[in-house]
Amino acid sequence: MTIIEPQKNKRRINVFFMSSISMSLGAVLVSVFTYNSTINLARSSHDAELKHKSALTANAELKNKLYSLLDAKNLRKLAELEGLKRVSNPEYFEVKAGVVLAER
């Protein structure tokens, strides 16, 4: 006579299915979190790229403004407005190094 124990086999099958279902759910959760972090990283990278481009544009505009202010024509006009005159043969003064060192 054969003795069949259906509850014993059923319990093994239930443990196997429950563990495989929980592992599948865990894998799905890990996949979702990984996907979300990848998307967030891509968005932040895109935002940083846009900020970088706008900073480059602002830098170019500031350089253009600076170079236009430091143009020779503008500097001559500014010098004339301030009452400065162009000297063709400037006279420089000299200080002897020994005199300066002796006074200290």
C-alpha cells in the first residue's frame, strides 16, 4: 500500500512559489528604482548643460562689452574727457636705487 502525503508536497511548492514571487517583486522594485535614478541623472545632466551654455553666453557678452570699452577709440575719447593730452616725447623721471634703499 502506498501512503500519499499531499500536504507535505504542497508546502514545498508553496514555499518555492512564495520565494520566487518575492524575488521577482524585489527585482521589479530594484529595476524601477534604477530606472528612476537614471532618468533623474539624465535630467540633472541636461539642466547642468543648459546652465553651462547660458554661462558661456553671458561670459561672451561680458567679454564683448569689456573689449568694446577697452577699444583704443573709446580710451582716447575718455582721455580727452578727463583732460589728458597725448604727449609725443614723454619725459620719465628716474629714482636711483641706492637713494631709496638708504632712506628706508
